[in-house]
Amino acid sequence: MKELKELQEWISGYSGVATEIKEINGELRVFTDKSIGLANNQLTSLPPKHRFFKEGDYISGRYLYADGILTLVSGHRDLPNGIRYFKGKIKDFNVITDGTNFAHCKDIRTGMMDLAFKATNRDTSEFERYTLDSVLSVEDMYVCYRVITGACQQGTQNFVDKVENIKDEYSVAEVIEMTKGHFGHNTFRNFFEKSRAAAENS
């Protein structure tokens, strides 16, 4: 479908997954086959018409903006206990919310698991011993980032899949730099800044 390839919205920026962005007949047009992250503003200037999205912005049949990702959606379905499930126009890329947290997901079951993960009091104490120079495998860093930030499984995996020439290991400092503009970056960075400050004052 054409609308899956073209999202004709005035936007403030884009990041990561957009394949091309240009102005056509006075419109800023983004060509993509995935969701569009808007956390980074990579434009040199704003077009005369533009909009800034807020968390939870939703137009049925068009888009939902959640966790810094603009997702093309066909509509939503209300489930028991205040759960709302947004059906994505792209296969296996949907969103679910409990009214507080959002999770990008393949289906309702995996989405509910992610919502439960986000709502739990995640124990981050095991990561306090790490410093900016600590090096972890991709798999361990994946877990570390999710536990500290509460990032959903699909969003984290989507980010990892887009890393070019991915290495086997990364330092904490590298991941902080790589995730700028993406969901959880500030939480992840602040966690290690606080850990470093605590170590220096001990």
C-alpha cells in the first residue's frame, strides 16, 4: 500500500529508520518501510509548516506517537482492564498500552508481557558496579539497557537490528553515544552518571 511507503506529515525531525526525507511540492515527505522515530532532529531548519508530536498523540487510521516512535496504525481495540491495542499497518509492528506505559509488540500476548515488565520494580543493583568503560557482550548489554530503561523488547531489538557492522561487545560509553535521541537514553546515561558520582564520593 502506498501509505506504508509515504507518510505525508509535517514533522520536526526523524531518526534511525527513515530511508529518505525530502521536500516535495512544499511538503516534507518521509519515505520509509518501518516506524519513524522522531527523537532526533536532523533537519538544518524547520519547514514553514511543522508539528511537534507529544507522547500518546493518536489519530485513528493514521498514526500513534509513543516512546519516541511514530507508528502507522489502522485503528485500535479496547481490551479488559483498561488495555488498548493499536493495530499497526506494518506486519508484526503494533502497540499496546495500559494507560501509563506503551510497548511495541508483535501481538497482544507479547505486548502484555512487555507491559508487565515495564510496570515491575526492576532490580538494577547488579549494574551499579559497571562504569563507562565496562565492556559487555551485545546480549548482556541488551538486558542491561532494558532493565535500566524499561525499553520494550521489540523496540530494543529493532534498534539492535539497525546497527551497522555490529560488534560482539560494546562499552557502556559507546551505548550511551549510540542511543542518543532514542527511548531510554537519558535514563541509561543518568544511571551511570549517578553510579560514578556515588563511587567517587565513597
